[in-house]
Amino acid sequence: MLRGKFFRSLLILGSVLTLLALAMAPAAAATSVGPVPLGGTAFDANCTTFHLVLTGLDQNDQVLSASLNIPGAVVTVTDGSGPTAHFQVTGVTAAQLNASGVTGTFQVEGGSDGFHFNNFNRSGCLGTATNTPTNTPTNTPTNTPTRTNTPTPTNTPVVITNTPTPTNTATNTATATRTNTPTPTNTATNTATPTSTVVPGQLKICKIAGAGVTVGTSFTFTVGANTYTIPAGPAAQGGFCVLDGIFPTGSSVTVTETIPAGGAVLSINVSGATVTSSSLSGGTVTFTTGSAEIVVTFTNVINTPTPTNTPVVITNTPTPTNTPTNTPTNTPTNTPTRTNTPTPTNTPTNTPTNTPSVPGQLEICKVAGTGVTPGTSFSFTVAGVSGTFSVLAGSSSFTNLSCTAPISVPAGSVSVTEATQTGFVLDSVIAQEVPLPGANRLVSVSGNTAVVTVLSNGHTVVIFTNRAVSTNTPTPTNTPVIITNTPTPTNTPTSTPTRTSTPTATRTSTPTATATPRICALTAGYWKQSQHFASWVGYSQTTKLGSVFSGANLYGLGNDTLLDALQYQGGPTVADKAQILLRQAVAALLNTSSPSLHYPLTTAQLTAQVNAALASGDPNVILALANQLDAFNSQECS
């Protein structure tokens, strides 16, 4: 018995010591990741404060600090949490950051399955030095009156024909009083404003309903092999628009409208490109793309037939002219009064004006989600901008989006609100920088209002997707109440039926208006863990990657399994970028196939976009889609 108590005491003591050891164990130390090559679009030469991002982090990943291999670079972690870590960099020039061989090193803490990331990229300019006054005006007056512009009156008489002799009393009181304006102090505040790097030629085609054209009338356009149907929109908002593809700078592009019978093209306006030829009668324009977004706007009218054979009555009444042609007015036209205003104030013309922040552009696009008929009109308002903008719901792809014309808004955070419409609920919101798919610009969504970021001189597209719901009209079930009315079988002469219940039809109308979460998804880090394999629906861990994403075969990855793809790490080559995309694509695939999750893409849309990006062979296109899917996959269920 004593021996049993002794062994029990040892077991208790051992448990206590184990707990103490665990409590005293040091926390997981930060690990170093890098060097990681810096990619992305080059910064503008005027940029002085830079924005960098590290994408593809899992929700539990954290970046603690970062550094660059550029002497003097100061890197500040502005947001180190997943799915995207953000950094501000100062102390370097754009040329240094744009050079090849720039790398970053990060001190990180990963989740239970380690630290993951996709790529390290340049992501925009946070401040420029374009308005830095030198405070040394070059033409500061020296207060030494040199009197170089003192007029010396010549008093040369001018011969005036057929007019009285001019008195020629020239005043010539040239005072030339020099005011000697004090030297300007040039106290410019020089506030840095966020700016955006110039993007390549994203083409947008817009249609305005002119005189006689009903808003919503469809017109057909062709651009190369692509055909678009664009409804005519109100002139006040720049018409209705669709997005076409992205064209490299210097490309020659032709846009042609099929002019309907009885109609005519009133005007074709092109911004962001150089027009080489156009024809209103042919409804066509050809232009050379530049380095900005190209907006081509067609305005149509209905031809009003001009009445013919309308006789014009000519009265043929001679009108006597009798206007004396030689009546001298005796107004001496040459009385040189020599007002002589030579008071040169020498005010410096280079006074710094402190140009305010350059605004950006915002476009609102509408996608017809589940149950929404394409062409359904939705209304939006933009905080700080007067008026209402209507958009017709269109396709769900990044090309052929139905959008407003660009709206000029102040740089910074902008609120866009969709008007509530019976029978529809907001499903998801995406906000990206042009060209699409581009950098994420969505800040938050609350109700029907999305807050997005618009950079100075930047271009943000916000895409609202709605789905149809049954209208909340209570449908009474009218559960019948059974009236038994059974006569009591007592065989007594008084057969009095006893009603056991009062016939009151109780309506149990229970309207179900449970809105599903806008986006509900899980990350690649979740799907690759063995304890979550039971959550896979429609696919297994051994499903071949190429059987779902045919584009994987282009990079020799088709025989890898879906589970293999979830383990991809990526790297600097195009094939590595393809792995980054496929890792997020597999997570997205499992999200779309899970009935308990809510994803903004269908499986068909997902596979089409992934295969197209892989087929392009363009690392920027591949990474842009990877970043977008990463953002979708990181939307926690609420």
C-alpha cells in the first residue's frame, strides 16, 4: 500500500515538472526569410516615399521587421500581418529601387505550418518631390532701378486723312515709379501626397445616348477579334462603358461601331492615346496607345429627316441702302495720349503655388451574380461627388465589365454606396488598380457601402456583385385547423355536435431573409493540413493538377497532385510564378466546391481565368491573378 502511494506521488510530481518545463520554455523565436528578389512595376523617377508589399502570407503569419540590400534604406513595417504585409521605404531613390538585384530580408513568425509568401513587389508611390520649392527665386529684384524700359516719346506726328488735324497733345508723363516688391518668402508646406505609377494601356469603350437615342439601347462594337454589346448611357455620367484588354504602349488599335439603321455617330472622343484616323460616317477610330488608360467614347443620335419641298417665300422687296458711306465722324483715331504705364513691379513669376493633390479616377462596375438578369440597372452614389450613377449589370469577367465612365475624385479613401434594391442583395465587392487584375484597393465593406483607396493620379475600379433573393413577402402557409365536428355517439336524441376547435386559420408566415456572408473562404494553409482533408469536396489529395487546370501542363506541373500544389513555394522565374498562382488556385478550387463556403467565382470562372493567365506566360499577369485569389482566399467567414 505504501508502495502504491509512493508511485502515485512520483507520477504527480512528474506531471508538475512537465507543466513547469512547458511554461518556462521560450516562445518560438523569429526566423529570417530572404533574401527575396524585389519585382513589380518600376517607380516613377519623382517618387521619394515608396510602398512595397509581401503577398501570399497565411492569416497567422507575421512580419516583424524588414531590410533591403541598399545602403541607407529605411524600411518601416506598416502592416505585417497576412495575407499581405505592407512596407514604407525612404532614404533611397527610385533609380535605386528600380535597379535589378534589389532584395529584401524579413524577420518573421509563422503559423503552425510555417511561414508562407508569394512574392515581394513594388506597389506604388506614397510621396513625390515634384513641388519642392527651392526658396531661392531666380529673379529677385535687386532694388537697383536700371530704368531699361523708360519710354522716350518720339512725338512723330501721324498723318490723318480726311479728318481734322489732331491736336497731338501727348501727355508723356512717364512716371515709371518702381514699386520694388519685397522678395517672396516662399513658405511652401510641400505636403507629400500619395501618387500612382503610370499603368499600361487598359482600353475602355463608352457609349453615350445622344438626341433621340433611348438610354439602354444596345450598340455593337468590334476591337480586333472581340465583339462587345454596350448599352447607351446618360451623357451626364459619361455613358455606359465596358473594359477591353490591355495593349502595350505604341500599339495600333481600331474600334468600330456597327451603326444601326436611322442612326449616326455624332462624335468619337479618345483620351490617353494618339488618334491616327477616324470616320464618323464609318463609326470607326484608329489610335496609337500610350502609357495610360485609353477611354474611347462614342455618342450617337437618331437622324431626324429634314422636310423637303418647303417653299421659301422671297418677298423681293428692295431695301434702300441710303447709308452715307463717307460721313466723317471727326473722331481723331490717332490721338496719342501716351498713358505710358511703365511701372514694372518686377514681381517674381515663379511664386510656388503649392499645387494641391492631383485627384484620381474611380470607376464603378456591376456584375450580374446568381439570379440577376444582365442589363438590370443599379444606382450608386460617391461620397463628395454630386449626382447618382447608374450601371447595368454585366459579365463577371475582368474584360467586358459594365462600368461607369471614369469619375474624378480626391485622392485617398472614397466611399461608394449602392442603393438598396428589392429582390437583390450585395454579394461581394472587389476594388483594384487599373489594369485589371491589379493591386487591391478595397479598404472595407459595411452594408451596401464600400470604402476604397484612390491614389493621386491613379485609377481604381470597384466591382459590385449582386445576387437575386426571394422578396421578403410573407407566404402564408395557411395551416388548416381540423374541425372534428364529430357527433357524440351516445345514441341520445339530442345529437349536439361538439366542436373541439375554433376554426381560426393561423398564418405561420415566416419570412426567411438570412443573407449569406459576402465572401467566406479558407486559405491554402488550411486546406493542406491533414486534419482538414475531410473537408475536401469533389476532389481528393491525389487528384492530378493538370486534370483541373490545363495550363499547369505548360510548365510541366500537370502530373503533380492538388496537395503538391498547396505546398508550392514559388520563386523568381516564370515557372515559379506559375506555382504561386496554382497554390492559390487549388485553395480557390476547394473553396468553390465546398457547399458551406461562399466564393465570388464559380469553378468554371476560376479555371478559365487561371488557364488564361498561365497561357499568357506574362509573370505580371500571373502574379496579379495570384494576388487576387489570395485576397479572396483570405476572406474569413463571418
